[in-house]
Amino acid sequence: MKKEIEEKDIQGGKYVKRFLSVIGKIRSVAESEPRDPRRELDIEQLAGHLLFFYYTPVVTSLRAIQHASELKKVQRLLDASRAALGSLSEA
């Protein structure tokens, strides 16, 4: 039986915030690029979710990343709402 992911299990928030600040600077340069309005998941959010995958041992699958995205701590750090499983797998 797999363990349910909880707020206390999430690790690496400090590193995720630093990385996202760098990505944000890069994104400001690339803002002129046209973007598909149907795309719901930003590159910053995807990168943040993947970093939580690497820093948090209990996050072991794409579905676990999606479950972690439902936690308030992750949403606050990534400044995003819950990620849809389809958006994650498509990205």
C-alpha cells in the first residue's frame, strides 16, 4: 500500500523557489513568443513539479506529482492551482 503524500513530506521548497526565480527572468525575455491559449501548464509550474519529484522521496510517479500539486504548500510555492494529470503527461 502506497503512503499518502502529506505537507510534511514535501522537500526542496527553498531550491524550487530559487530555480523558479531564474526561470522567471528567462521567461520575461521570452514573453514575445506566441503562446497556445489552450495550454494550461506553464514551464515554471512544470519545472517546479519535476523538482519536487526529485527532492521528495515519496513522490515516485506522475500521478504522485499530481497528488502533490493538490497540497497547499506546493500550490503556494509554485503559485499555481492543482495540475491536471493530462496536462502533466502532455507536457
